[in-house]
Amino acid sequence: MVIKSAFSINKETALSAAHIKANFSFAYADAFVVASALSHQGCILTGDPEIQAVEDQAEIQWRIPAASYYNYILVTPAPLR
């Protein structure tokens, strides 16, 4: 089963992602995942070891990567709007 949901990024989340990108050696997309998790009080489900750098700031559930790339799932307490 694949569940997908999209949500818009507001200026505050974009600036937060830029701040995260500037302070950690993340790809910009990774920074958006973290910023979105923080703004939506969500949990990141990932196997990407780089994300460990923000473990004290964002809730992370670790999983074994299924392939040679890392993907992310953002789980939020309520539906995204």
C-alpha cells in the first residue's frame, strides 16, 4: 500500500529549511523533510544516517533502508492541510 499526501510549503517552512541546510550537511530536500516535520509536529521514518544529526530536534523512527537510496516518510498526528 502506498499513501501519498502533498502539502504546500509556506515561507516560514522554507526559511526553516534554509536554516537547517546552512547548519547541517544536508541536501536541500532533506532539510525540507526536517523543516516540515518540525512545522507539522511530525515524525520522520527513514534509514538515512545523515538525519541523525537532528535527532535531538525532530522525532525520528529508524528503519533499515530497502535500497541503495534513502527515502523519507513524514508521519503527522493529524492530516496535512
